[in-house]
Amino acid sequence: MVIDYDLVCGGVRGVHLKDLILLHTALADWVDDVYVNFRKMVQLSMIYTELMQVQNATLPIEPNMDLVNTVRVCILHQFIIGFSLFQSIIGVV
């Protein structure tokens, strides 16, 4: 069975991306316009290290394919209903 690690780890990467954006906007690159802000660089390094660990991690899980297929069918069904409602609203038959 193939596990989609991008799907499983996507939330974790999103949190790290948010942390990177917040760190970039909250702290200046330079202190007193002369010195490099090493505190910021260390924090960036820690976030990048965690991100690389998540990306290289292997997950010891086995997906429940019955549940995956059920969710796929439900999503498809919701899409079809939404599309039908959209067509009825705009008057397309």
C-alpha cells in the first residue's frame, strides 16, 4: 500500500510555513543596522531542521482503504450535488 506522505504531513508543513512567515515579519534581519540578527537565524535554522525531519520521516501506519474510498465517494457525491444546484441556479439543463 502506498501512503501519500504529502497528504499526511501537509498540515505539519503548513504550521512550519506559518512559523517561517511570522518569524520573517516579526524580527528584523539586522540589529542596529550593523549586526546580523543571530537569534532570528537560529530560530530559522530550527524550523528548517524540523521541516526536513518531517519531510524525511516514514510513517508506521496502514491506511484504512474502506474508509478512504467511502470518503472519496462522499466527496464526489457532494460535488455532483453542488454542481447540479449550480446548474439549476444559472438555468443550465
